[in-house]
Amino acid sequence: MKKKKVITVSLTILVTIMVISSGLMKAIHLPWSVDGLVKFNLPHSATVLGLMEMAFAVLFIFPKTMRIGFILLCCYFSGAMATELSHDGAMLNPAVPLALVWVTAFLRDRELFSGTPKS
């Protein structure tokens, strides 16, 4: 049981660091981060997208808000995947964090995926 807890906490920390650092890079307009948004004609949206990404990750960290954070992160990365696909981009960039979010959420709260309400 202890091994599962260590893996779950480690994945939560990894996902949080990845998403928050990605959002921070967009929010402070690092050139290589904003260059990706230029090809989608979204360079002026970098700050808003970065702040959204960081806010969703913070919601995902805490147990009481993990479910809404999970839903918002899924929507965010799914939208990023759709944008990449519609512009002939590489879908792998948003797919990797999305997959890690799903695995982490599954380990943290299996009931989220079972369809049965929490008692």
C-alpha cells in the first residue's frame, strides 16, 4: 500500500510541475513557448492560456478540488490537441501531459472513472 502512495504522490508532483512550468513559460512570454502560439495566430493569448493552465493545475493538486481540476485540465489539453490537429501540428505535445493527468487522477480517485457516486 505504501508503494502505491509513493507512486501516486510522485506522479502528482510530476504532473503539477510539468503543467505549472508550461503555464509559467506562456505567462511570462518565453520566446520558444510563444512561438508555438504564433503559428496558431494566438500570440496575444499566451498570458491568459498560461494563467489558466496554472490555475487548473493548482485545483488538481488539492483533494477537495481535484475533480474539477481534472475536468478543466482535460478540457484544456483536449482543446490543445484539437488545435494542433486542425493546424497539422504534432498532437504529442498536449497528449503526453493529458495522459499523465489521467493516470494520476486514476491512482488518486478510482471512483472518478467508475461512474458510481462517492458515498
